[in-house]
Amino acid sequence: MSKHGKRIENAREAVERTKLYPLDEAVKLVKTGAKAKFDETVELALNLGVDPKHADQMVRGVVNLPNGTGRTLRVAVFARGAKADEAKEAGADIVGAEDLVAAVQGGTIDFDRCIATPDLMPLVGRLGKVLGPRGLMPNPKVGTVTMDVASAVAASKGGAVEFRVEKAGIVQGSVGKTSFGEEKLAENIVAFVDAVVKAKPAGAKGTYLQRVALSSTMGPGVKVDPATIAVAQH
């Protein structure tokens, strides 16, 4: 077995698979279990008591992580005129209208987040089949269809993370890097969980926040006791 494999195996052995760890302990385990030579991303997975096939049980939103994500997002903005200038001044990486639509249709998607002014949505709508599957389609519910492009760009650059429930009732998101301090990671996790709890749909019945798991890119998954995450259970 390679050294790389041994390191990962040892990290897995340090985690009891069935145990629910308090949040602070889980964060410690994820940090110590990150053995890769790069700064691993910390991922959070929440199992929710919802069935996304029903429209009244859809969960989606955006959360501003207090300590950022640890990565610099490339932001594209669909805007014209003064709004295009505003986006550039706010630090958008790519700004355009028809030219940007043509580039995306041609297969050039050199961005991680996409923002549009409402007047350009009929144009951007043509890109649904390209941007939709990648989770990049601008949406007013998460603040990416807006006239306030400067604020949207700043939020995206500063640690705004979009979340959306998947088929199995799971919400996943990045909450930082393993180089972050334990407190900063814990603060980001609490903020993410809180946002998902606040997005609880009217149609959700029974226990909403069912399971919580934390992992790093290459490290083992650690189950977190939901009761130790101090958020207001709605």
C-alpha cells in the first residue's frame, strides 16, 4: 500500500463510523484526518426530512459564511450599460450580454457563479440547458437575479454559498478549508445549518434535520450530533 493510502487508512481508523460526535470534536477529527498535500475543502452534508419531488418540500437558498469559503470564486455578470460598469467596479471577473451568451453557448464557462440583471433574463434563459445542470443559472430566490449587481458580486466573492436539496433529501456545501482554525470552521458550519433550517419548507413533516456529516476532500466522513449545532430549530 502506498504512503498516501496508509495515511488515509489511519485517518479512517481514528473515526468511529456509527458514533455521533459533538460539533467541536467532529471539526477536530476532520482537520486531523486531512492528510493530503493540498489544502483540502471541508464539506458538509445534511440529510433532511423532505421529498424534493413535491414542490412544497423544495429547499434552496444562499448563506453568507462568516469566515468565507477559502477559495476565490470567478463571478460572471450578465448586464449592460451602467450596471455592467457597476459589476466591473465591484470586482466581477467577466461581464457581458449577447457576447457572453454566445461564449457560454460555445462551451466557454470560465466562472463559478453567475449573476444577471432582470432585464437580461430572457437572454440568459436560453442558457438553461447549459447553466442549469451545473447549478449556475441565476435565480432571484438566491439573490443572483438583481439590479444590485455590486452587492451580489461582493457577496459571491466574500463567501456566499448557494444550497439546494438533491433527490435523496440531501443538501451539501463547502464550509471552508482544513487550514481554517477550528472556531472559524465551526462558525461557518453553524451559519450553513442555520440557513438551511430557516429555509424549512411548509410541506416538511416530522424531523427536518435528520443527519449531519462532515468530511474533507480526501478524509473520512464524520457523523455530527445535530443537537450540538446551536441553531434555532424551526
